[in-house]
Amino acid sequence: MSFPANPSNGQAAIVNKITYQYSSATNTWTKLTSLPTYLANLTANNSITIGNLTMNGNLTNITAAGNLYIGGTGVFGTALNYVPANAPVQVGFNINNYSQFSIQNANTGNNASTDIAAIANNGSDNDTYVDMGIIGSGYSQASYNLYNPNDGYLIVAGNTITQGGNLILNTYQANDIIFATGGTQKNNEVMRVTSANVVNIKSTNTSTSTTTGALIVAGGAGVAGNLNVGGNTVVTGTSTFSSYISAPNTFGFKNRIINGAMVIDQRNAGASVTIPATTVTYDVDRWAGYGTQASKFTLQQSSSAPAGFVNSIVATSSSSYSVGATDEFIIQQTIEGFNIADLGWGTANAQAVTLSFWVQSSLTGTFGGTVTGYSNALSYTFGYTISSANTWTKIIITIPGPTTTTWNTTNGGGMVVRFSLGAGSSQSTASGSWTSGFYFSVPSAISVVGTNGATFYITGVQLEKGSTATSFDYRPYGTELALCQRYCFKYTVASNYGPYFMAHGIGTTTGRGLLKFPQTMRSNPALTFPAASSFQWSFGNVFSSIALAEQGFDQSSIDFTTTGLAANGGYMVTSANNTTSYILASAEL
Amino acid sequence: MYKLYIPHGQTEPQVVMRADGDATTFIPFDPANTDYQAFKANLAKGVELQDADGNVLTTEQVATFLQGLA
């Protein structure tokens, strides 16, 4: 350090820790043994140049009216670009690197930290201040165990009287507040509060429980507005809804398959049915078998079922038939058009559906199935794998909504869901897309009818709107039965003279009765009667004929011939000393 | 084999009968009924149809009958 150039008379300088004073008369610097009076009482108008200043005591006598400049405007440095007002202490830098105003508490004790504190006018060391600091390496205080050694912090200590003490993070202008962890790259950003009042949590962590995911809330969460969830929602507690619920595949007939659990078997009561050639033949309600060759398999309700189910339907191969190119053997259910109308199939707004089911087979490999139109030739085949023989396996197939062709949305057939038991090469096509034509399986799929005695069980069949399979819609038995009875109703009796319907005599040998259906049926049903001698009028004579006279969706009139009637007499028609008689009304698809 | 049935008090057949083993199925003339659809398809294939008295209809009579159905 050298003496300042062009000094004024009496100017002092400290060089190499020694104080000198300049005399213009002699143009010399004289060593002083004590500070000059003006140096000890510097005012705003005085200046002093200090080379290296080392202090062991206090720097005093910078009064409230004075400023301390370090590195910036004033006697200590060059002018900065901006000189703040109302800043008694100003520190300026001009360094092309990180510039620091550094403080460090070198103490390694268990209570040491390094802090910059701003204290309000009414504040103190433990009240009404904001403190930014870092914990020392030796820190250990049981009463402050939130803090670990070398933690950084920003603390506001509030005031119990003014109730102040909020911590305000404010960008003031329209800018964001960004939170990042683990680095300084964009991908280290975890949360951003935007100037548009959006809190954006950037983490993509998946939630699989209440303690995982991008946002974990230990307590409750209140949401005043809408809540949109793109993924799945799992609720372990009770859900209470105080307004309307709109959910496409959760509430109210979400399963478009009827009797998907194979519980109801009005026609056969558990008996085995051999499937004839080219005739749709029903087994359990709503489920039919079909084959291009006669007697290649049977269908029967089974009590074998996966957990949560009681029944299934089992197809048993009756021979070792090698399927021809045009052969098909299937289990199927046709869904009424009314029940798929909301899917929008055949339009640009066609909705996807998800088919789920449980299967078990004595065979393993790739099995096939299909969803087709009932009145249009459009097919979506699917393949699925049974890896372990005689083991229940759940299969889920998501099917995009077809945007072409016309799909019936009235009381005719809408779509057909089929599970193949064997299909020839011309009846099979690759899975995964809608294809023109009727196809029933995928190429090279397992042929159940190809192995004598092979079994194929299926239950829990659900077809629902959307791309997600939900739990099986296990409807009340009465509800499921009523749904089945729109397509089939079988009147039976439990006693030898059980009642069927009321009738009147037309003449002495002819009568007519009214048979009321428990459900409005899909169409005017066909009626099937066993031998006429199975019926009689109550306490009277057996019938020689019984026939459908006129038909409606809700009731039938039935003609019969017998003896001993009186014209216009009233009669009850009963079984004729048997419990095997029945009347079957069928409006199946 | 199908047989037409004329209910009491009427002159024209309203339903058709189909023998199903020991049982008999009576099929209404409803285009939405699949048994009726199968009946028409089977007639077109040449399956026998009898009138209410048991007389077998000729091919021409069946064709005429089919034209009159819905």
C-alpha cells in the first residue's frame, strides 16, 4: 500500500498499520503517535483511505446519519450501477463469479449456528425477527431437534402481541416461486407456484398407498372445487356423496353382461346340455352354445368357481374333433341393443369397453374369443393365455370402440360376446383391431373340442364401458333373475297340482287363460309346453291340447281343450298330478 | 317341421308350432323374435310347413306365405 496521490494538507493515511499525516508545507508524511481529532470523529464530509484494516475492537462513531460503504459507492470503491436509498450499509461487488457477503461462525459447539437476522423495531433475540442461517456442524439440542447439523433455515419469529409473524415468499412481479431438490437442472424442480396462482407439483411419483406418490397428505384434504383424477382412485374408508354421482362404469348396470356369474339356470336347473349343429342352444340363462358340428361339446352349470363366485359354466368336449377351416364352436351371449346404446359405437364418439372374466381349462395355451356386431359383420378378436391347467385365471381385455358401421341400439341384438372352444382357420383372424367379417377366434388358438374330455370353465364375465376393469358387479339375485326374465321365463310348479294361470271356459271343451309375465319381455316370446296332458283345470280334467293364442310383451292368452268345462265358467289351470310340467316363454337373442 | 296354428275364434294363423322333442313351441309372428326369424330362414331353406289342418304346403304356397309375413 502506498500513500494516496495528491493529498491535501493534514490528510491522514494508514500505511502498514502506521498512521501518517500529510503536510503540504513540507510535502511530507509524518508518523503520528495518536489519531488526529477528525479521524476519531469522522463525519459525512470526511474521508479516509485505509489499505488493510485489521480491528480487534469495535468500529464506532459511525452515527445514525452516516453510511458505511464497502466495495461500492463512496470512498472505499468505485460507483455501482445502482445506489440504493435508505441503505446505511452498502456492499458492492464487480466480480464475474459468485459474489458473496460471507459470515461464518467458526465455533464447533453444540449450540453454534451462523445467522443473518433482521430484527423488527420491537424485536429482540427471541421475538419478532426473521433469521436466515445454517446450523453448525456440532449442533445438538434436544429441544430443537427439528434441526440437524448443517441444516439451513429461514425462520420468522412472530410477536405475541401484534400477532404478526407470517413468512411471506413473494415474487412481487408476475413470476413463479420454484422449489427444487437435488440439483440445479430443470429436472430438479419438484414444485412451482406460478404467477397464475397454480401450484404445480412436478413429481411423477406413482401412488400405490396413502404414503406414496407425488403428494402425501397425512391428514385430510378439503377441495372446494372440482377434483379430476386421471388415474385410479382407491378409497379404503367410507365414501359419502351429498350430490349426484356420474360414473360411466361404476354405478347402475355397469356390467352389460347378464348372469355373468352363471348363477341362474331357469331352463336346465344344472342339467347338462348337448349342443346340436347350427342351432343357438341356451344353457344357463343368457348363455348359449353354438357349433357347426353336432354333439362336439356339452354345456352345464358348475359349482366350480374362483373365490368370490359360486358358479361357472363348463364346456366339456365330447370327442377329439379336428376342426375344419369353417368350423366354429363357441359359448356366447348376445347383448340387447338397448344395453349398448350409450357406447356410441359406429360414431366418432365410440367408447372403449373392457371385458373381464375368470377362466379355467384342462388345457393350456392361447385361447381366443371375439366381440362382434349382431346385425353387422364387424369383429374384434382377442387372444388370452391360460398358463396353468385347472387353475382359475382372470383375463382382462380392453376393446376400442368401433367408429364404423351401424350398431343396433333397440330391442334387437346389439353385440355378441363369444368365447371360442375351437375355430377353423377361415373363422380366425389376428387380434387387436376391428375387422370386417365374422371371426370367432385368433389363429392357432387352443381347440377345446379337439381333446376328448377337455374342459373349459368360465365365470365372472363383465363387459363395462371404459378402459379399466373394475370389480365384478355382483347384483342381487332378484335383480339378476329379473334381468334374465326379460329374455326367458320358465313357469314351474312345486306341487302336483301347482297353479299356472286363471282361465275361463269358451265352451264345454275349449277354454282360454291369461298368462302374465313377471317382466316385460324383449319381444313377443315363443311359448313352449310339454305334453298337454301335463295340465288340467283345477279339480277337473286333463287337457288334450294347449297352445299359444295371442301374444304380447307382457302376457299371453292360452288356448286349451279338455272336457267338463262350462261356458264362461272360471277355472284355475294347474299341473296334472306332476311337478315336471312347465311353460317356457322365450324372447332370447 | 312347422305347423300353423289358428287360435280359437279366429280364421287365420297367428302363431306357428314347432315340435321340440316331447314339447311344442308356439312362435308368434313377431319379427323381433329370434325363433320367428329362424322359422322364416328355415322355410327359405325348404323346411316343411303344414297348415293348421296338417296339410303340407307346397313350395309355391310357402313362398306365398312368406311374402305375407312381416
